[in-house]
Amino acid sequence: MSKQGKILLILITILGLSGCAGTASSVTPTAQPITSAPSLTETPFQSPTDGPTVSPTALYVSANANLWVEIDSPADGAVVNVPQLEVTGRAAIGTTLTINDDILYIENDEHFSDVLTLVEGENLVEVIGSDADGNEVSLYITVYYEP
């Protein structure tokens, strides 16, 4: 899928614009955002061992609620000045996660962490969770690397 297509899918998912005219109407997201999730404040991420846990940046749940993924850090639209980015969050036990090109399996603990290498400028972080039944949820955030 092209970068523009991914951005369009994100906007459709966030704004609930299914059924609009044009090619966007044929895109059906596999999960819907939970609008009651608390918003992330502009505070640095702290892992549970370092201090309080922050509210998730994004949280998606499948229709049967057995598959869910949340991103705690980084925030969507974050601007960083280092090329290494740690993506942290939680997912249902048994979930297979793909974070850009990295594959993780959630076994004993719902928490995950992955370090990505950024390119200068805009970076799309794509987190896809799937379960053994073939259900899938997708989350997308954009991070900007400005050295």
C-alpha cells in the first residue's frame, strides 16, 4: 500500500469516514478506535519500573475484543532528535506483532518494546497485531526525526 493510501486509511479510521465518495469508500479498517481511551499528555514516557505508566497513544480492539493492541510511546506526531526510537505498548497475550519490519510475539507479558531506526524527516510507524484465528488490528503513528 502506498504512503498516501496508508495516510488515507488512517484518516478514514480516525474520522469514521467509511462510505465517502471516491476510492476511499472501498477501504474498510479491520478495527475501530476506542474513543474513550484517555489522551496522552506531553510528558516523557516512563516504563512501569521507572515510574507511573502513561495513557496509551492509540488503542485498537478487534470486534471480538480478544485481540487488542495499544501504543504507549511515542505519541503520534512526536518530534525526536535521535535516530533510534523505542516503540512501547501492550497487546493481548498470544498476539503476533509486526512493527514496521520487526516481528514480535507476545507470550507471558502483555508489554512489548521495539527499537526502530529512523530516517531524517517523517517516519510512519505501522503496528499490526494478529491472532491465531486470523483476526488483525492495525495502528499507525507518525514520528519526525530532526537531528
